[in-house]
Amino acid sequence: MEGVDHLAHERNKSEFDVDAMKIVWAGSPHAFDVSDRISKLVASDPGFRKDNRSTLSRKELFKNTLRKAAYAWKTIVDLRLSEEEAAKLRFYVDEPAFTDLHWGMFIPAIKGQGTEEQQQKWLPLAYKMQIIGCYAQTELGHGSNVQGLETTATFDSQTDEFIIHSPTLTSSKWWPGGLGKVATHAIAYARLIVGGREHGVHGFIVQLRSLEDHSPLLGITVGDIGMKFGNGAYNTMDNGVLQFDHVLDVYSIAFASIAVMLWVSQVTCEGKYKQSDVPRQLVYGTMVYVRQTIVADASCALSRAVCIATRYSAVRRQFGSQNGGPETQVIDYKTQQSRLFPLLASAYAFRFIGEWLKWLYADVTQRLQANDFSTLPEAHACTAGLKSLTTTATADGIEECRKLCGGHGYLCSSGLPELFAVYVPACTYEGDNTVLLLQVARFLMKTVSQLGSRLSSKKPVGTIAYMTRVEHLMQCRCGVQRGFAELSADLVEAAVAHCQLIVVSKFIEKLQQEIPGKGVKQQLEVLCNIYALFLLHKHQGDFLSTGCITPKHAALANDELRSLYSQVRPNAIALVDAFNYTDHYLGSILGCYDGNVYPKLYEAAWKDPLNESVVPDGYHLYIRPLLKQEIRTARL
Amino acid sequence: MEGVDHLAHERNKSEFDVDAMKIVWAGSPHAFDVSDRISKLVASDPGFRKDNRSTLSRKELFKNTLRKAAYAWKTIVDLRLSEEEAAKLRFYVDEPAFTDLHWGMFIPAIKGQGTEEQQQKWLPLAYKMQIIGCYAQTELGHGSNVQGLETTATFDSQTDEFIIHSPTLTSSKWWPGGLGKVATHAIAYARLIVGGREHGVHGFIVQLRSLEDHSPLLGITVGDIGMKFGNGAYNTMDNGVLQFDHVLDVYSIAFASIAVMLWVSQVTCEGKYKQSDVPRQLVYGTMVYVRQTIVADASCALSRAVCIATRYSAVRRQFGSQNGGPETQVIDYKTQQSRLFPLLASAYAFRFIGEWLKWLYADVTQRLQANDFSTLPEAHACTAGLKSLTTTATADGIEECRKLCGGHGYLCSSGLPELFAVYVPACTYEGDNTVLLLQVARFLMKTVSQLGSRLSSKKPVGTIAYMTRVEHLMQCRCGVQRGFAELSADLVEAAVAHCQLIVVSKFIEKLQQEIPGKGVKQQLEVLCNIYALFLLHKHQGDFLSTGCITPKHAALANDELRSLYSQVRPNAIALVDAFNYTDHYLGSILGCYDGNVYPKLYEAAWKDPLNESVVPDGYHLYIRPLLKQEIRTARL
């Protein structure tokens, strides 16, 4: 079987230049080159093997992650990889680890919120991994409500030190990745108390463990919070619990504030709290950065699941055999297409919205440097909403892809269970998705209310520019007397609609650009139309009840959708090939490039530890007494 | 903290008689008594402990399941439990095991489809567990399409034996629970070949393993198919792979047919295939039975998740603190209510539809015995559709409940990840949910087409009786020329709508009965209205586009829904208390009865194997070389 491409007939069908589409997906020829090179490097190195994760015990799994993290770093150092290449390598190693927090939260927080002095002190250590940092914000009792954190940091003007303390059980730091077993340092958030007065929640750099023998420092109780959803999945991460018992923060100064949104706060030697004059809006810049990363990750995770489900749907045949011929490929069933192809379209839509958010972040950063804060509220609402929208759709989409693979999708060797389990926390971290939509709704309500009062003075810009065209809405003021909270469930729906509009319009904008390659643009147009019409079908109630469309329109849209599915069908395999994922990265027998699914499933089954012996451990103790009717005297 | 009820203030708020509701939920005072007694018996016996499942390796996990299965049987024997009590005990042990297939598929198949002679031979052995059976139908290459199975059973008239054989890799039996490591016998499905002629797929009893030493018999290759979704979850089950190499079925006769839907087929000694004169419709009776069980299980799984999410939503507080007072319980947020309360209503709705299906099965059985097949097609369509509807809604609902618990819902100790992972296969087994909806759609189309042609001669009965009232639909024949397959995605939506109508109307019928207990009926009315209006809101597009409601109606329905959420709020905790679940069965720290969540989470964390040592295994090899800048020379 080796070397035969069981999906060749599908690849021959495609009507566009797959190599050109790969460049579009990657974002640029350079980005494609780096991704292609690094993903193959990881895939070909047995040190990064990951197919055995589901059967490892927690301790074996975690130790193996430590090894991989060290091995990845060694590879980066040995090959002198650039920062971009190193990040790609960590991405393709595809295993959550303490390094994600060190590079993705600890370092950016110091870069984004530390003083120059602090940056000079900590960044060189962190870049070389002489220290390993984590980001200790959430507590057992507080997640979304950062202002409610209970940990205290009391300034002692006698010793010029901060005393960090966990006054209650619920103030235990809880969830921070890398904290449980690895990090030597944390950025810990605590309520600052100076001279008996509270000054809100600020960040502190705290050393947790000895750099000599890794034991926790005096007054620090730290450990792992236990198993999480799924096999392998996020259990490679040491999410931690941490209690401070009057710990002295010898690195002293509070350097970042969440609660009062200050760039840098200072406590002077005389114990005076000094607010910085750096504008609070800058903190939003960091949030925009982190969330645009999450949106980009959503397109990766969704496209991966879609790639698996699409390839397997072309391999799997069921029913419809004529005169003993082959059965019908399940991808040819309209019910399969109507569930799968909107997800394929979503993967592309999210890719392009992620690309656009990257641009938005660059634009916002540039404006901030020029003290222009005008677009920040819109950019913030936009990224918050898109984070919520794309992560929810991706989590649901992965599970839908798993179901589209039928029974075999339930096997760990399909890769989909682990992909789902490792992905779903994205709906909760960095802003719970519902909480974020409420922020968007609040922003929309504010914008609408300003439209009425001073339409000429403050025109909506960017993604809310369309609101200038809805002046007629202002005419039909409704009689609702209830408050925001009362109507929040409905406002969340409005926020989703707003975000969907952004995704659709940016997809359309993308198509207005020059896109080289035979048939590439045509395929993207089909996908864009599927994405838009699928949403129209799904939310037709909103369109109908507001009179935006008639039932006739809705029916026509549905007809068109069916026709688009037929157009995408011959190109489906090529459209997922364009993601350019290695079999290693996909981590799925069902999704393997050559489609040789059944022999691989069969072979993988025998590797389960239960198959190490033909007669199972426990037979003599627990099965034989049943069969021999000796259960009453058996020792169980 | 011991003994304090942190949810007492919630329980005091409730406006109805919880004990009376418990009887309603259980179905009868007797059913309540059995459930209550057996669930407490299981909960109080350390032999049935299950809180350590997520950290066990596959082999430890499986061995422990074997122990529990034997221990459960010992308990049943020692306490001389009735069949009803024994079934409840297995239910509350709450761990998938080979016994599920032995009692739930192997024995019912023999009872339902075997001859009297076969029943006399096999049932006594099976009832005493002198043999352990499984149900080997699906193959690596075939699930939904049973007629496509490839395994052969060739009758050898010389020796009067059947030779069972797996001619291809894809013909390997794949998925049967209990097959992998335990079952001594299987009902294996194979294409019957007599005198060179094929007679479709039939069931055969085949011995797999020696009753002396448990080794597989000659020609049999058998093993486990490997890890499945989730920690613990379905990995306690030995789903198996099986290949026959010309195995002689010494128990000879083919006794059940799936493909040609015969009750009993016979091959005579002379090698003649003899069709039975028992009507094929009887096989549908078994399917109705199995699927009504699945619907009943859906209400159990969903109510369990809802119980956890509701209690935790009352414990968890976030935001909204006034003057340093306590924060707002998250259950008081309208966004939380609008996601949680429809699921609470669904749990009750599914409970009652399950009860009704039980009645339907009894009714169908009675009619079948009187050779009345008139209601069978409708009963079959009805159970197929409701199996699909309730399992899909339950799987999605469990995951929604997990998300409603925020970050902590992602911990295994919340119980929700395992509940989801162990539940989702219900969407695929016993009929893939989409395939089932297509069956319903086909039935509906047939019914509608008959309405037009012979309206008076064959009136729709039961759950399709409403169609007699839609004669006007017959007037507006549409111009669609496309076939069923082309429109299948839309027909699936129609099938869902039909099934939703059944659930709503049976909930309404339930409320027309006498229901004792202060306030009980009123609460159920609120839940019924929530269920119906939530569906109307969710599918308002269908109602609007068909002109059944106006946008004004839709808005009013939404207003009413909000008001109903407020009515259910003070009763929410009592409504989940009425499920009468023990903390053992719930298996969730977040859902524990006393609401003392945080100390229990904190305590549970320290039990993770990673916390056995303060400095993690792997520190010297993989962390220290990083910190000490010795990575280039490290051995990784």
C-alpha cells in the first residue's frame, strides 16, 4: 500500500492552482516558505513524535512534554532559528507547554507594561530562559472579574518591600499555565495596599522557585490543579495553584495595573502611590494583540478539523452500491455537504479575518505611538467580538467534524477528540465568550445612542461605519423601558450579528484584491458566498423579522447555497490540501494525506496497552469467578 | 465546613413540593423508591468509588472496571436483587462495561430473535453469566449500511456447519463493546451463503474464547481497538476488533436476519434456505425498544449536566459587588438564564417523552402480538426521530453546561468533561442521527404524498395525526422537480421540526393529567412553556417564512420567555434537586449538593499524581539544563 495515493482521483478533479492557494492561505510566499520548512522539520524528527499521547499516564505525559520543550529549545539554538522560525517550531510541535506562557504572556507583559529599567533587568534573562515565567492572574474565586481579585500586595515602607499574601482560600491563584511545576517566576496580580489605602489590582514579578534546586521559596505553596478535559490535550500543561503566605517581593516595584488601566504605576521610597501619566488606553493595545493571535489560532484549529473530516468523507463509502460496484463516498451526500462545506468556508473566512486583525493591530499600534486613540474603542470591541465569534464557531465546528467522521471519529487515533479537548478552553480564557459579547453589545448601544444625539460630530468609523447608513433606525425608537441587563441575552445576539457582518465584509474585501493563480479567486468567491448564505439561512429569523428579506428571498438563498455546495465538491480535497498540513501536525489517521485509512486504523489498534496480553490482566480475579459461578466466594 | 448547606437559601426560596416533584421525575412512587434506595446503596459502598478514574492508565482503568462489574454482580447475588433493582444498580455504578452489552444487547437479541430452542439453550447460561456475550455487527468498513457487511457465513452441507470468515481487512468486526477482552460469545452478523447463493445478512452465535482459560479459539483474532474520547469515559469498555479465519460455527443455525428482516430463518439439514413466515415487522419492535431506552438515557445525562451547572451557577459569584457586599450569583445573569433554563426545561421534556415512548413500546408490542401492524411505521419513525433529536440536544447541552461553569468546568473534577465524552457516542450508535432523520423525512414525505391521493382511505394516526389538518398544504403544491437526495438537507430540518412537535405536544398532554403536590404542576407548566417558546425563538425563521407567526408574535414570544425565566429562577435549585441524584452519581465537585465547592476543588487538586513530588520528575533532565544554559550539551 505504501506510496499509493488513495485520494489521487480527488486531487485530479480540482479546478484551481493548489500551490497558489497555499500562498494565499499562508499569507505570503515568505510565510509559506517558513511554515512549510519548519513543519516538515518537526514532522521528520522522531523527537517530536506525538502519536502515543493518549495512552500515557499524567506523569509520563508531563515528563515527555518537558523533554519536548527542552528539545525544541535545543533545536532552536542549534539551528540558530530566527524568532519567527522559533515561534513556528513551537506551533508545529503542537503540545501545550509552560513555554507558551513564558513566550506568549510573561515576556509580552514585561515588554508591554514594564518600565525600561525592568525590561533591561528581566528580558535578557527571559529570552535566554535563565528564568521561566508564568502569568498568575486568575484565582479560585475570580476569573472574569479581575477587579475582584483578593491577593494583596502590601507596601512596607520600613523595608521598602511588598508583602504578597493570599488572605483566603478563594484567593489562591488557580489556572495559570506553567505555574504548577515549572515556572521560576510569575507576574502575579494583587491588590496594592500602600499606607493602609487600596490602589486597585497591579502586577508584580515574584520569584516562586529556587534557581538552584527548583524548590518553592519560603511562604509559597504551589502545585498542579489536576486533570483536565481529554486524553493528552491540555494535560501536558501544569496549570497551577499558588498560595502566598506573606511573601516578600524582593523585586519590589509594582509595574503594571489592570484595574486602573495604568501603563506604569510607582510607589516611591516614601511609600507614596504615584499614578503614571501614560494613558490607560495603552493596555487595550496588548489585549488587541493577544486576541488577534487567538483568532488566527481559531482558523488553524478549524482548518485542521475540516481537513480531517473532508479527506475522510472522500475515503469513507456507505450505501448506494449499484450492481456490486463501490458504494457512494459520504462526501457526495447533500446532508454531509451541508454540514461540512460551511465549516470549510468558515476556516477560510477566519483565516482572512485573522489576517485583517493583524493589520488592525499594526494600525492601532502606530496610532497609539502618535497619541491617536480615536480608533481604539472600535478596535477593542472588534477584536473582543471576533475572538468570541471565531472560538465558539471553531469549538462547535471541531465537534461537528468529529461527528461527520461517524463512529471512527470517536477514536483518539482520529485526532479529533484531542483537538476538541485542547481547543475548547479558548472559549473561556482571555475573556469568557459571553462576557466579551456583552462588551461588544455595550459598545454598539453606546454608538447607536450617540448617533441620535450628535450625528454630525462623531461619525462611526471602521467596522461600525455602516451605522451611519441606518439613520432610519433612529426614527423607530422603541418603547422599551428595561435596562441593559434585562435585555442582555438579546443584545448578545445583536453583537454576534455585528461580528458576523465584519467577517463577511472583510472576506468580500479580500476578494477585491488581486489574487494570482488559476481559479484561485473563483474558489474563494464560492467559499465566501457559502459563508454568507449559510449565515443568512441559519439566522433567517432575524432577517425575516426585521423585513430585510422576504420568505421568497430566503428560499432563493437556500437554492443558491445548494448550487454552491455542488460547485465546491470537486475542489474540496484540494481546498484542504491548500492548508499544507503535514500528517504529523494533523495527528489523525482519518485525515492522512494518502487516504489509506483502514490499514492504518487496524495497525494502530494493536498498539493499545490492553493488547499487550491476549488474556487481560484481571481475568483470574474478576472474569473467571463469574463464568465459574464462584462470585460469592471471590475476593473483590 | 462539614454539614453546612451552602445552598440552603436557594432551597428555602422554592415555591413547590420538591418531594412530590421527585415522584413525578421518577415516574411513580415505586420507581422513586427503587432509584432512591439503590442509588444510595451504590453511593455508600467504597467498592463503587469512581473519583479517581481520570488519572488511571488504560490498563489500571480497565482492570478496575472488571473488578466493579464482578463486585456489582456479587452485590446483586448477595442481596438477591430483583431484575429491576439489578438494572438500577448497574445504572448507578455509572461505568460503561461489557455487562452493558451482555444484558442490553446479547440477551435481548436472543430473546427477541432466537427460536424457542435457542432461547432454552442460551438464556439460562447468559442469565447466570456462565457465558458472556457481545453483539458483533459493525465492521471497520461498515456501520450504518448493515446490508453492506462483508463477513461471510458459508453453510457446509457435508458437515452441517457454518464457516464464518472475514474475507477482507475492512470486514474486521470493529467497535462491538465487550468484544475486545471479555466476551466468550458473540452474536456475529454475516452474509449467509448456502449452496453458492447469498441470502443476506444474518446473526450467528459464535464462541470466541475458551471457557477454561479465556484464550481465543482457533481462527479467531481479537483485541481492543484502542483509546477513545476523554479521560475514563468510554475507555472502561473494551470495544473490540475481530477477524475470523474460516471459523466453524458449531452452534450452527442462523437465527436472526437483519437484511431481509426475518424473525427466524432456517437452513435445513439438506442445505436449503427457508424463509420464516413470521412477519418482518417484528424486528422493528426491538429497534423501538432499544431506542426508547436511549431517549430515557438522554434525559438522565442532560439532567445530570443541568444539575451540576445550576448548582454551580448559584454558588459562583462574579461582578456586581455593591459597597463591598457579595458579588452577584451568576445564575442571576439573564445571559446565563437564557442558556441554562431551556436546558433545564429540555431535561424535563425529554423525561416525559421517554416515559411516553415506554408506553408506545408497550402499545406496539401488544398490537404486534395481535397481528396489528398498523401503528408500527409511525412508531418506528417516531422513535428513530426522537432518538436523534434527544441525543443531539443532550450532547450539545452537556457541553453548554460545561461552558456555563466557566474555567472550572474544564477540570475533570467538575465531572462534565467525562460526562460529555462518555455521552457523545449516543449520537452515532444505534443509528447515526442524520441517517435517522432522513428515515423520518422519508416517512413524512410518504405520508404527505398519500394524503393527497387517498385522503379518506388511510388517515394518519398518532404523532402524524396533525397532518389531516393541513389539507390546505395540499393545495399549494410546489414546482420542485428535484429528488429526495438533492433536498435532503432541508428535509432533515423538516424532520427535526416534526420531532420537536411531538416532544412539545406530549409535554402538554402530560400537563393535562392530574399531578399532585403543591405547586408541582405550575412549575412544569412554566418549564413546558419555556421549552416551547425557546424552540419558537430558535427556529423563528421557519415560523416566519411560512407565515405561521408575524414578527410581532416573535417579539411577544421572546418577551414571554424572559418573564418565564424570572419565574423559574427561585425554583431552579429545587427543580434540579428533584432529580434526586447522589453526589456519587453526579461525580462533580461543582454540582455537589451542599455547594461547598471551593474547599473541595482545592483539596482534589493535590491528589493529582503530578503533586506526589514538589519538584517534578524530569527537572534534572529537562528543566535545569534550560535554566543553567546547558541545553546544547544536554541529553534529550
